[in-house]
Amino acid sequence: MAGKPQKIINFESAMAELEQIVADMEAGKLPLEDSLAAYKRGAELLSFCRGRLEDAQQQVSVLENGVLKDFSAGGETGSN
């Protein structure tokens, strides 16, 4: 786990990496130093994911209060 900081690409890759870190830590595969590095990386990933989810929630909230609130399966918005 030690080495240079890794860039977070997107939400899905962050979640996959976080799941792998959790699995490795739960399995007891990591020595103490690597466990600490994994915990730090996990905290970074968790913060990134929470930020992305909050952004998405804000966007949905804006859309629900706007034109797209009454979205239909046909892709049209608004009422008749």
C-alpha cells in the first residue's frame, strides 16, 4: 500500500477500491504500516464518494424543483 498518492478517477472506481481496502483489512492481510496507509486511503476515498453523492443529491433536488420534476418515460417534461 505504501507509495505515492493515487488519483481518484470516478465514483465507481473509488467505491471498488474502497471495497477492496475493506476486504483486505478485514482479512488481516496487511501489516500495521500498510493498514495505516490503507486506512488513510480509505478515508480519502470515503470523503470523495460522500462529496460526489452530495453533489448528485443537490442536482436531483434542483431538478425536482424545476422543469424535470414531472419526467415521463417518453422523455418529455411537464404536464399536458
